[in-house]
Amino acid sequence: MVERVTPFRVRPGFWCQRVHWRSLAPEDIEGWTSYTTTNPAQAVRRIRVEVRTLASALPTRERIRAFEWTDGPGCLDAVSALHRGEPCGFSLSTHDAWIEWTIDPVKFLPLASSDPFDECSHAKRQAEERAPLLLFSRTP
């Protein structure tokens, strides 16, 4: 019997994260969140929404900088960088805290075999509905 090998399909995508520090000390992390997407505009759009949500609580100078980034060339430059395969990010200082958003181009591997007769195929379809991809590596 000949064993059939199905090559897996590596897909490009983006690893997005937000880190919130209670102070400027690097070990003082208050919270961290991440998400993935395959669309550069969608990755940047989420940052724009979060920055605009925080804008009213920011000091005046940071509020101006936030709106300049969200409504100006900053977010467009970020989308362009992602299309070129380059990472991008944005950060804000909120009185005594620091928030940083980063987006890194990555490659994703499928979670399981795409063989319909494979016993994992049902689990794979369910997993793809929730989180379709597994982080493989950051692109150089």
C-alpha cells in the first residue's frame, strides 16, 4: 500500500498584540492580548478602533498624536509596511502607563490534515471556525 502524503499549505498572516504596562518599567505588565488575521487593513483597523476608544482619557499631547496616527498617514504607513512584509506598531503614554500595539508578518500552518477521511477532519473544521491557523514562524 502506498502512503499518500498531502503537503500542507503555509499561509501568510499577521500576529497582532497589545501590551499594557502600569509604568515605564519593562517588567510591570498589566495586561496582554493578541489576535491573528490574514488581512493587513483589518489588523491596523483594530488598532485604530482601540486607540480612538482610549483617546478621550489621554493627556492632550498624546490625544493629538493618537488622532494624527489614526486619521493621518500613520495608519496608512502601517498598512503599507505590512503589505511589504515589514512589522509595524504604535504606542501611547497614558499619564502613568504605557500601551504598545505591534503587528508582525508571520506564516501559518493548518491545524490538521485536510483529508476528509482523516479522523481529525471534523475537529479540524471546528477548530478552523474558531481559530483557523496555527502560528508557524515570524517572517525574516
